[in-house]
Amino acid sequence: MTVTLQQSSASSVLKARRAHNEKLARKADQTRATWFPLALLAILVALPLLQFVGNYNYVLHLVLFTASYVAMASGWNILGGFAGYVSLGHSVFFGVGGYFAGMLLARYGISTIITAPLAGLVAAVLGYLIGLITLKVRGPSFIISSIALLMIARILFDNWEFVGGANGLTLPTNDLPVQWAKLPYYYAMIAIAAFTVWATYRIKHSKFGLGLRAISKDEIKAESAGIDTRFYKVMAFAFSAFFVGMTGAVWGEYLTYLRPNIFLLILVSANLVLMSILGGKGTIAGPVVGAILIVALNEFFVATMGASEINILGTGLVMAVGLIFFPLGLIGTLAKKGKLPRVLNWD
Amino acid sequence: MLEVKNLCKHYGGIKAVDGATFTVERGSITALIGPNGAGKTTAFNCISRTVTPTSGEVWLDGVRIDQLRPHKITSKGLSRTFQISRNLSDMTVIENVIVQSRVDGIRGLLRPAMSAEEKDKAMTILDFLGITRIAYEDGHNLSYGQKKLMDLAALLMSDPKIILLDEPAGGVNPSLMEEIIGHIRALNEKGLTVLIVEHNMDLIMRLSHKVVVMAQGRVICEGPPEVVRKDPHVLDAYLGGVLEEEAA
């Protein structure tokens, strides 16, 4: 038998409250600018038209590269940002996605753009299984277990002759003229990035997302609140692996070769973490802003300082200074202070 | 309704709970009292499975629950609060409450975090506790007393049959304590069974129908409050004496 509370005698108070809350909700809606990401997407979709007036392959490459990181950082954010489990092993899923779709391309000639969702699914299943084991610990232990996962995967792929071992394997290139050769991957990557951002938004505003947020704050409380924390965490791991795996699939064909020292690098994982933290962990726009900033900074410092060690120092310095002034990341800190520009409020 | 049989929890050589047996009758307010270190909170944690008992059984409405995971126990209708209010900071009060509402199946996971009905239900609960004004306040901006009330609100969201309250009036001012007593009594009158751990004797004596006294991990006495307060074992335990069998 359960206890139900009737609308009490103070229901007029309740009504007034409800009106007040509706006002708050309307206000929150007004501060949100959904048109902005859509406009941005429209511009990116139209961007290749530039190819008619000149050679803008470099611009397309930069956008494609940024989009791949937007997708991966947003995917990472599901586990690292919402559920609070920082993983440094996500390049494994990048590699698994890349290799799975790449092998299908090499053996059967099916484009990775078609097989990307399947590659994502394979990464998700792997993420689910690994999550069952590693998500039993949290904090530093989890981070170390994720690095261990990456090292194991690296050794495995370095010695697995079927997929080319440490030498990797070359994938067939498409036969489009050089001006248009990037386009299929460009659109595929934009689509994956947009889909990922949309999916993280949906996840954050679902029961699942609310549960993950509870888990990140206090797992014992979340469990006693009736949340199946183990299932939620493992599903978060699987979802986040899915998006990273999909990105890896298209990235492999775009590069036209697969090699463990391209995919299974801790640098890729570290980038995802840095982007999410700089932009704002657990926010929707955070990983997007972080990815754009870090790619832009890298390019800027490489262009001005050359590909020396100093360019890395430059990016690092900007990050450090950024985090001193924005401890919750750009989006997180601005939102907390109520100073987030409307165009960046995607939550 | 709730039966605890021979419950044990050992931490190495320390027997925090050492064969506790007691029952909580349907519709009652039962208090679990005892000096510090008697094992009350550990017993609580074992019942809600926040810690795994070493041995013993816990039955809820004829279903054995001591092998279920905590969220399953919650869905069977047993909800608890924590001694030190564990709230989810960075989430608003209403989110803290709604997070406790039941989610069924995979499709349930994907529905919106807060439906209109859930918001209405949460607001009704917050209104019952008189804290609607803080509904959209951030969890960590609350005072200690408000957190206690929010915990209580969150419990009610999961439609429990029995609630376990760990020191609901610990560290709150007397007027708020009166308020909390009033709420617990009102909920009990609506048919909710309550098991409560509390140090405040005044509250226990006024509120509870039955008192279970624990000392050194064991139940040393149980009965109506007026009987228990005169029991020599209880006086002994509270005044720092040793149990007879230990002295022997």
C-alpha cells in the first residue's frame, strides 16, 4: 500500500507556485538559442560551395577534423561529463571503429560511411563489456584502468597480423577529383557530429541523463534513490563508445590507412578530456567549444611557431590560464555566473 | 511488515551488528535507539543493503530482500534517508526529488527527465512539507534543515511502503524538529510505516509506538516507549554499564 498526498488545503499556494514555475521555465526557454547551432550547421553544409571559386581543401580539412573531435568529445562527455567517470582509454573505441569499418572496406569495398553505425555498434558492445569490468571502481582507479585498456589494445593491434600489425594497412582511395575528394567524409563527419550533439542533448534531458548526473554526484545516494547505477554506468560507457567508434570508422577511410600509432594513441583520449574540460564537462556546448578552441589554438601555434615543441607549450599555456579563470570550463563557469551568451546555451 | 532476523555485520574483528533480530509492524512508527556505536546505522545500512550484511535475513512483506541490490529494495517499497544528508549538489531541489521517482524499463530511461505529472507530484510533496519556495534552488545552497526536509520529500517521491529515517532531527533547531515530528506523524496517519534511528529521546518517546534498543550490535530490549525507558538493561547501556553476560 502506498501513501498518496492529496492536494492540500494550501492548493491556492500551489497554484501560484505552479504559475511561478511556468514563468521560470518560459524564461529558461527564452535564454536558449536553438537557432544558433542550426544556423552553424547550415553554414557548414554550404561551406563546400567555396570549392567552386578556389581551392579551400585546407578549410574543409580543418572543419572535418574539428567535427571529428566535436563528435568524440561529446561522446566522451556522456561518460566523463554526465556520469563523472573520466576515461583516458577512449581512443580504443576510435581504433576499434576505424579498424572494423576499414577492414570491411579493404575486404568487401563497402564504404565506411555506410558501415559507420555498425562500427559504432561494435565499439558500443565492446564498451559495454569493458564497462562491466572497469566501472566497478571510480576516481583515479578508473582512470588507470582505462589507460591499461588502451595499452592492452595497442599491444594487441601492434601484433595482430590479420589487420596489418604495427605497419597497419592501406585503404583504397575514392576516385573523385581532388577538389571533391574530401566531400563525402566532410558531410559524413558533420552529420556524425551533429547527431552526437543532438543525442547528448536528448540523453541529458532524459531519465537516463538525470540518473547519470545523480551518479556523478553521489553514487550511493543514487543507488538508494532507486537508480540501477551499474546498468546506467555501463550504458553510458556503451553510448559514449558508440559515437567515438562511428567517428573512427569515417576517419580511417578519410586518412586512407589504418595504423595502431595513429588510432591507439593516448594523445587522442587526452584531447577528448582536455576539450571537454576546457569547454565545460557535462554541458552540451562545452565539448563543441572545447574542440573548436583546441583545434584552432593548435593550428594557430603551429602556423606561428612552426611544428616545434614550442607550439605545444603555447596551447598548454592557454589551457592552463583558461582553467584558472574558468575552473568549470568556459560554458560551465559562464553558466554558473549567469553570463552565458544566449547563443551558447544549448543545455 | 519488516522482519530482521539474526542480522550480523562484522568488520574484521569488530562486530558492528551481532545477531540483531526485530520486527517493524505495518502502520507503526518504530524507533531504533542505542548509545553511539551500538550498530544502529550499520543495521540500517544492512537493511537497505548500502552495506552487505555478513549474515542474517531481512524480509519485507514476506519477500526476502537482503540479497537484492539497493535500487531493487527501493523499488520494493523501502526507502531511506542518510544520517548526514546526502543530497545531489548542482541539482535543483525538484530534480533531487524527481530523481527518486520510479523508472521502468529501457523506454522509461529515454523519456524526459521531468514530466509534467512528476513535477506536479513533486510540488505536492514539497507543499506538504512546506518547502515549495525552494523548489528551484540549487541543492547545495540549502540549510541543513532544508536538506533534511528535501531528503524526506525525495523519499516520498518513490511511493514507499516503509521509510527508514536516519536521525531525521539530528542537528536541526527545536522548531524545525517539531515540524519534522508533525510531518512524520501525518505520514504515519496516512498509513506509511516508519523505522527511525534517533538520539533525541524526547522525539522518540513522543513519536514512536515501539522502541527497539540496541547495544554492542545486539537488541537488548524492545517494547512500548514507556516500558523501555524503565528497563534496567537500557539504563545500564545508556549509563555506560556493561551487559550482564559480558560481565559474567
